[in-house]
Amino acid sequence: MRLGSGTFAACCVAIEVLGVAVFLRGFFPAPVRSSARTEHRAEPPVPEPSAGSSSNWTKLPPPLFSKVVIVLIDALRDDFVFGSKGVKFMPYTTYLVEKGASHSFVAEAKPPTVTMPRIKALMTGSLPGFVDVVRNLNSPALLEDNVIGQAKAAGKRIFFYGDETWIKLFPKHFIEYDGTTSFFVSDYTEVDNNVTRHLDKVLKRGDWDMLILHYLGLDHIGHVSGPHSPLIGRKLSEMDSVLMRIHTALLSKERETLLPNLLVLCGDHGMSETGSHGASSTEEVNTPLILISSAFERKPGDMRHPKRVQQTDLAATLAIGLGLPIPKDSVGSLIFPVVEGKPMREQLRFLHLNTVQLSKLLQENVPSYEKDPGFEQFKVSEKMHGNWIKLYLEENNSEVLFNLGTKVLRQYLIALKTLSLSLSTQVAQYDIYSMMVGTAVVLEVLTLLLLSIPQALRRKAELDVPLSSPVFSLFFYLMFLVLSAIHIIVCTSAESSCYFCGLPWLAACGVMALISALLCAIMSVLTKMFVRGSLPSKNPAHPNSGWSELDLLMVFGTVGHVLSLGASSFVEEEHQTWYFLVNTLCLALSQEIYRSYFLRDDGEPQCCFHVEQGFAGAIPALQDRTGCDTREQDRVHMSSSLSEVLRGCEKWMVLASPWLILACCRLLRSLNQTGVQWAHRPDLGHWLTSSDHKAELSVLAALSLLVTFTLVQRGCSPVSKAALALGLLGVYCYRAAIGNVLFPWQQDNRDISKGIIEARFVYVFILGILFTGTKDLLKSQVIAADFKIKTVGLWEIYSGLVLLAALLFRPHNLPVLAFSLLIQTVMTKFIWKPLRHDAAEITVMHYWFGQAFFYFQGNSNNIATVDISAGFVGLDTYVEIPAMFLTAFGTYAGPVLWASHLVHFLSSEASSGSALRHACFCYALIGSIPVSAYIILVTSLRYHLFIWSVFSPKLLYEGMRLLVTAAVCAFCTAMDQTSRTKA
């Protein structure tokens, strides 16, 4: 079966997406779990250790507190409470920390630092899987053993107000609740008022045992304005007043109860310097944990500095405080200062319960648990505890008893710390079978793409796809039977659950058939190659064509980037790799321009070269070339065409264009510091976004929008020009409405709103421009002779995407958009036309610059750099699909805009023929190579120390980038089909 190389590449990428999805499902393992499953059965607690005498303590100790209030402030960083901001904006909290009856800690949250996994960690004490980042948008019910479930089973009444994620995790646990959406980040006022308005009524009633309040406003301010916004101080003051109201109410109620109450102030995660979260920077993982109760006596002058604990320690502490069993999956240890005021026997009882729970979890997850240092220390502690019990029952008050108890206490704390560390670092079982299936699909697709290069880049850009031969070959059925047998053996013998084994048999057989067919296709292609004795060359249409320095740079640059992904430092600082590659590309282009300008091909001086004044002839496609060395013929033609001499201005622009692009790239590097090592350093973006430089930001944003209009409007119809101008004006109005920029007549930002009307005003023009472009494309299929309609239609679709990017970009990033358009214009007019690069080279250049602009936006391989506020522009409620689409487009606007420009540039050449098919194939190939290589790398590095903090986020980014590549290839294929229909 004959297919165009573009259609073939699009199909390959679609299959590759399937393979990556299966791999991702198998790669992200289930965390450490107890074998005692989700039914919260009442199990009798273990008795006290005994040494020759029976213990009389076989029940759970009584609760330490009557009522517990948990105030969780989303994105509360530790320095917001313990730093200068806390002293200034939270005076009551600061007083409690320094002089009140409280214990203060810095709780470390493990990545991923997003809300839903952190709530799981707080309530279960377990370490959620990294894939919970994806599931954070749609939280399923929590089935693991947890404090909320244990409290409900014990008959405690639980009230909740705040983030509706809790209601999704615990759907039938709250007696009374009121949820607020956590994803509408533009709202930081009503979302907290909806929580606080219940306080007075609930605190007066007192018909509850647990009260959970989850405030979202601080997190939303961070996403929109960053951690240094003046709104942060106001929100902290508001939270301080809320805490004071709750604490005073609890103190007044303690007269009516026998036990003291407990107030917990905590954060689920921190906030990065850009206002986001999700990664593992210090600002994101360090959160305050303050336990406030009259039970915590403090002597005058007793200054306590916050100690470091793990966020997972709270679950065990709350369970002990409420007299509940510790959750079975908890890897945390009891926060000992909470119980240090109790009698020695109670302290030892609490620690014994905790170590027994951790040791059981260790036994169920580590085969060689007996050799674990924590387990050995636990056995020693338990034996010493038994001796202490024996001595205690014989002689209650003696110095020997006290000294032995102190030793047992110290030994228990050491065992707890060691056990908790062993379980926290214990790598769960990977779903190796699903990983292998996904890897096999991805590698087969990549191999097929590589072997298809000789045919795919020929003059007609078509290739024979062996679809019928695999289906009717004996090898296909043999492979299918072998794979099916392996599948049956694995799925019937595996002790742990496997995702691929859980699929319906029809789906599993379909994947097996796909793997077998791809393998047969590879064998068929290899057989034909060996029979014909053909080997791939740079230009398959002309085997004698040579490789230029630019071609070698592209090949070695791609290979070098792939090899760099094996090092964690290169993954963290991948932006440096792309900055280096585009800068080197500019230098290579400069060398090529100067050689073509000053020298003939025979080495004689050359005074000028020819530049085509239209798109015709700009891209001499591979399939139109004749002769043994087409590139040399192009150079001779370029050097000898002296009939038309460049005017002075154009000549100097051609010579200066690479250096102009280098200057633009250098300016963009200074705009956003990204990565890990230097992300904390001040950059131009931080300077612009500070409240002291709002006027400068306003001028820069206005100039960037003006440059954007000037560069984009040249290819639009008059109606689209007007829509573009009004849309860009609406973008500025939207940013002024939400307080990011100022109008000339506006002195301050008192009249701040959500900007919903202004944003929707822009959406109207975006949809109008996209509709006009789509209409022109459809019209070009009907009127086959009118080539100009298709060109205008593609440019208008591109213009609509530019306008959408302008709306979603933050104001300080608008220069990134303007510079992107400027570089595209310069390269189109002064590089690609005069140097006559082929479609493959132009595709690689677009891909490289698209990747560089991904990082110029301030993105990195940390999830914290994803600007989720882009998903809520113009929305007054959370709507999942539009929010996800807008967030994805805002993140990948750079690669998408460069890919859209590539399609327009190649489609605009009337005689380009198969240029689009070549471009689609090259884009699919260059996008598939890093994904395939990275899958192999993370598989081999799955036990690496930084697998969850560095390599796993990058894996998610690579999966998303492959989806973008699939969308680009589908669009290229559609445009290519239009051209073939017209032809």
C-alpha cells in the first residue's frame, strides 16, 4: 500500500502516543501499601510488650484532645509564618509560636507538591504516587486507610469547609460541609469568604469533634501575582485574624470539657518564586506546621525554634491525639513533643504502637525486612520496653526505672526514624510488563521511521507500506501466538496487579497484533533494503548529494540533546542545551551566508547573491531537484545570478540577520531565569513584575502588542486585520482590568476585577479570525485554482493562535511573543529564501526554535513552572476541558506557533509539491527520537535518587510534547491532502 510520507508519519506518531500512554501507566508505581485493604475493620491493638509477666494494657490509649480544628492554608510557605512576612502580617500567630502554648515545625512535603497528593499524605501518612499530579484535576474517592475514615468509624462528627477536593476524597465522611472549587485561580476573595462565613455559627454550636478548614486564596494569589505580590500580605493578615477567632473560641469552650482542644495550622505545599508549585524546590516543599493547645505548657523564657518533621508525620500524630488506630499505610512517625508531657508509660505505649505499625508495613513490602536496620532497632526497643514494663509493675518509683525508661524512649525514637526513612525511600513495585509493552511499541515505531527515510524523502514523498504482507505472513501469526502466550503466563503468575493484564482480552489482543504487525513491517523493510542494497543518504533522491556543515550540526545537535537526557543536571537545565543549539545554528547560518556572499563555489570572490522576491523558488523541494548534487547546483545558481542585485538595505539585512537573531535570543534569556540552579537569581521578568515598575511593564506590554500587530497583519485580510487590532487592544484592557498593567490615565490599580468581560471580548475576535481562516481553507478546496485563498486562510489561523497566545501570556512574557514573530519574519525573508534550504532543514530549524521558545517563556522540566492561571482567563467557574486546553496551549505556545508558521511557510510555496510531506515526516522523526530514547533512559534509571524529583516530571513533559507533535503532524497531513486534491 502506497502512502504519502506525511500520512505515514502521522499514523506512526499516533501509534507512538498509544505506546507512551501504556508505558506511563506502568512506570508510575503504586506507593507502599498495607496488605490489609481498604475496609476499615476494627483490629485489636497490639498489647504492651511483656517480659515474663502479662501486660494489663491491651487497648488503645484514651484520646489526648477533645476537639481538633485543622486550618489548612493552601500554598502556605514556611517563611510566610516564621519569616519577616509572618512577623509583619501575622502578629497573633507569631505570638503563639514564640510565647504561646504551641509547638512549631517545618514540615517537609515530598514531590509532587500539588494539593490532592498532599491531602492524601496529611490524612493517610503515606506517600502518594507521582501520577497523582495528573489525577489532581479529578480526584477519586480515597480508599486507603486514613484518619478521617478512622474518626468516622469511631463515631466522631466531622465538619468541613473549603476546597472541594476533600469532598471528592471523602464523599461520605462529613456531617456538614460546603465545598469551593480549587481551580478558579482568579478568585482569591470569595473562595475564602465562603469558608469564614461558617465560623461563628460552627464555633458556637460545638456539636462536632473535628473541624477542617481549607483556605485557597493564598494559593490563587500566588498563581496570578507571585509570592511577592502586595496581596500576599493582606491575605496573611486575614488568615491571622481567622486563626485568632478560632483559638479564642476553643479556649473559651475548654471550660466545658475534660480534655484540652487542639488547633493545627498547616499548609499542603509551599510556593515557588514564580508563584506556582508541583516540583521539589525548597520554597515548595517547606511548609509550616503549628500545633496549638493548652496542653503544651511552656515555661517563661522558653524559646523554641521550629524543628523539621515530615508532612506524613501528622497522620500518626492526629490518630494518637484522637485515640484512633494509626492508618495502616502511614510511613510517618509520631511528633513526640505532642506527648512528652504525659507519663512515661503512656509515652512508651504511643511509640510502641507507632513502631509496630511501621514494622508491619515494612514486612509486607520488603522481602528482606529482617535485615533492615529499622526492624532490628525495633526488636531491641520492644525487648527493652518489656523489661521496663516488668520493672514498672514491680517497682513504680525508682531512679533505675526512670533511667531505663529514658533509654527505651530514645531507642524507640531512633527505631521510628529509621523505619520511617526506610519506608519513605522504599521504591514500590514498577509495572514492568506494561512498561515493556509500551517500550516495544515506541521502539518499533521509531525503527520503522528510521528505516523509511530513504523512501519518505524521495522526490514523490511516497513509500510502500507493507500492510498486507504482515497480516498474511506466517511470521505474523507466530509472533502473535508467542506474545499471547507470554501475556497469559505473565498475567496468571504475577503476584502484583498489572495494568495491561487488567485490560479486556480484545484490547490486549489488539495491542499484541499491533506489535506483531509492526515487527513484520520492520522485517519487510529490512529485507527490501538488503535485497536492493540501498543505504540512506542525505538526499535519498540523489545518493551522491553531500552533507553540509548545517546538516551535520542538525544531526549531531539532535544526537547530543538525546544523550544529555541521561544526566539529571542536563534535564534540570535543558534550556541551556536548546539555547546553545539555536545560538550555534545562528553562527552556522552566518557562516553559510558569508561564504555564499563573498565566495563563488570555485573559491573566487563574489560580491553579491540573489534573493527571490516571492515565495516561488524559495524552497527547492527535494523532489524537484535533478542532477548528481543539487545543493551544489543551488549554490552555483545563487552565486552566478547577478542579473538582479540586492539593494543596499536588503544586502546588509541579509548579512546581519543571524546576528540580529542572536541578539534577540540573548535578550530573551535575560527575561526569565528557569531551570533549577539559577532559577532563584533575579531576572528582567522579576524586575518588571514588581509593583514598583508597573509603568515600565505597561509600556513594554503595549510596545510588544504593537509589534505583534505590525508583524502579523501583513498576511491577513482587511476584516481579520481589524479583528486582530481590536483583539490586541482587548488583551491590554484585560491585563489592565486585573491590575497587571496601567492605562496612561490610571494612577493605581484600585479598580481591579477578574477581567472576564474583557477576556471574552478577545475570545470573540479569536474565534472570528479562526473561523475566517477555516472558511478560506475550505473555500480553497472548492476553488482549486485560487491558491492565494489557502495562503491567507493558513495565515489567519496562525494569526488567531498568536492572538490567543497574547491573551494567555503574562504581560512580562509578551516580548517573547513579539521576538518570536520578529525572528520568524527575519528568517523567512533573509535566510530561508536566499539560502534555499530544503524542507527537512527548515523543519528542524522550526523545531529547534520552538523548543527554545518553550524555555524562553520561563518553562522548565519542573511542573511548578506550568502557569495554570492561563486556564482560567475569561472563565467565571471551573470548566475542565477549556481550562485544560488553555493551560496546555499557554505552556506549549512556543512550539505550536513555530509549527503553525512551518505549515504556512511550506504551504505558501505553490510549486512546493511534497515539501509538506517531507516536513511532516521530519517533524515526526525529530519528535520521536528523544521520547523513545528517554523511555529507555528512565527505565534504566528507575532506581536513581532523583527519579521522582527530576526524571519523572520530564517524562510527563515528553508525553505531552508527543501529543503536540501528533497534532502538528495531523494538521500537516490535512494540508497536504488539500494540496493533493487540488493537484
